[in-house]
Amino acid sequence: MKALTGALGALVLCGCATARPSAPPAVASAPTVTVHAAAETDAVGTANADAADDPAIWAAPAGTTVDVDGHQVPGFIAGTDKKAGLYIFGLDGHRLQFIADGLLNNVDLRENVTVDGRPQVLIGASDRGRMGIALYLYDPAGQGNNAVRPWGFIRSDVAEPYGFCMGLVGGVPHAILIAKDGGVRQYRIDAGPDGGIGTEVRRFAVGTQSEGCVVDDRAGTLYIGEEDVGVWRYGLDPAAGDARISVQPVDASGRLVADVEGMSLLRDGDATYLIVSSQGDSAFSVWQVDGATPAYRGRFRVEAANGIDAVSGTDGVDARGGPVGAYPEGLVVVQDDQNEGAQDFKLIDWREIRRALNLGG
């Protein structure tokens, strides 16, 4: 097999979750600041049959644009509709492309992955219809009918594919698939004759229902959310096995209110922030994780403003630091469960979250 290689970009990584109706929190929420969305995507599906779940952000180099299915854009947001397939939205929120691939749950991506001798964007999603991982490619230098395209499938033996995230081990992309029952499979992704293929390199069990996950390529770590228990940190290297430490339990502190759902990482200068969806009280909790020990930095909630409704029933989240289209220092995208109409994703300027939480930068 031909191994793929990838370079870590400025992007930040996603992991994610499945939406449920919000429930009253079992404990009081920790203090939570308020921010507002700058924009929102077009809705997925219809008002009666929609299921927006998880986003992943990609941006072209600052000041440049690329072609996505005939549209010149500075980047895109891949977003799953778990009843229908994969949407590709522009950074202004408008729909660019839709791939009708059925029951896709979580989505993640890595850029600068070499395929056919060119750096491309590798996208993967957990697939509950075909029972595995759906793979896609986007070629930023592509010409003509240039769009996100299917690029293979990794079949898995998990009971129900649920959470999903991607990472790089020795420059080679790996896919992390999390079953609804907490079973985990890790696959090395290689280029086969007809597209991407996966080789299992590790398996372990989290314990109970789990979904959200995200990989820190730079630190070689994997974060997983056990929905009613809390956030765990594992090693990414397959040799790490199932050794883990607790980042934050679901407890009386109110920092996380079950269910623990989507999670992402954002790099802001020398700092790396872990953002976790606290679905039980429709908020997001933030830790700084570039030091030896994760440091809790606060919580935020997205309230209504400027004609955009509040975020409720929070699920998937992705974030990317640095220039992202009209967002000069970073963008955070979150799923909104109870929207005014069909479900969608909200876009928040990272600068507003950083100011509200009094973070460095």
C-alpha cells in the first residue's frame, strides 16, 4: 500500500456529537459568559426531517480563494445531516454542495494530505448506514468541475458508528471511530487503487456511551467525551493502548452538564484551547491544554442577536485559529438543535469568545 502523508496546518480539529432535546441541568451551571453568532449557515433538510450534527472547517491561505463546485470561496464548512448526507457551506454560510450519502454522523478533516502527488484535503465521517467511515477528498488546486468527492469507505465492526475524528501519526492520517457503546477503533488511512482504505491499528473501550472526540496532532493526544461521565485524554499513538487521564468529570462543579457532546481544539498563538459542548445546559466549556495539566478557562453560551437565534441543544463544534475568511483571528462553528425552522450551524468570531473569557491573545 502507498502511505499518505500530511502536514499539520493552522487548523483546528473537530470532534463531535449527536443532538437530543435539551433537558434541565441536574446541577447548577458554572458561571457562563454570553457571546453572539456573526452568521449562520443555510438550514439542512426541512423543518420536519432535519438533523444537523457536526461541522469541520477548512480555509484557504489568507487572501486567496479556491473553486468549490463553481464557487470562488476563501474556504468551506463541511457539515453533516445525519438523515441525509454531507453539506459543504461557504464561510458566509451559504450552501455550495451536497453529497447524498445517507446516515453520516460526525465529520473531521486534515489538510495537506498527499494524494496523487498533490496536497489535498482529506475529509472523513462516521457512517451509520453502511457501518463504517466514509472518506472524501477536496483538491484546492483542482480545475474545472472541482468539488468535494467521495474517496472510499472503511468498513468497521463496531455496533453503531457514532463519534469520529482524525489525526496524524508520523505524518500519516489516522481515523478514530467511536461506537455509541463506547468502543473505539483507530485506522491508518492509505491510498488504495480505488481510493482510501483503512487498516485497524488499535481498539479499546471508553466505558459507556461516548461520541465527541478530537486529536491534537502537535501533542500526540486524543480527547474523548464519555457523555454522562466527562472528558478523557488518551495518547494518539497506537502503542498508547487505553491509558488515560481525566480532564473534567461531569460533577457538581457545573463545568460540564451531561451530555458531553462535540469537542474541538483551537490554536491561538502559543496557546491551545479545548472547546467542549455541554449539551445539558446549551453551553461550551473551555480548557487551555498546551501546558502539562489542562487549565479550565471558563464557559460561554451563544445568545440571540442581530436577527440570529440562540444556540440550544448544543452538539457538534469545530474551531480554527488564524485567518479564516472574514474572521482574521479564528472561527468557531457550532450546531444549533432548536433553530427557527430547520436546524443549522452558527458561526462565532473567535475574538468575541476570547474577549468574553478574558483569554490571552
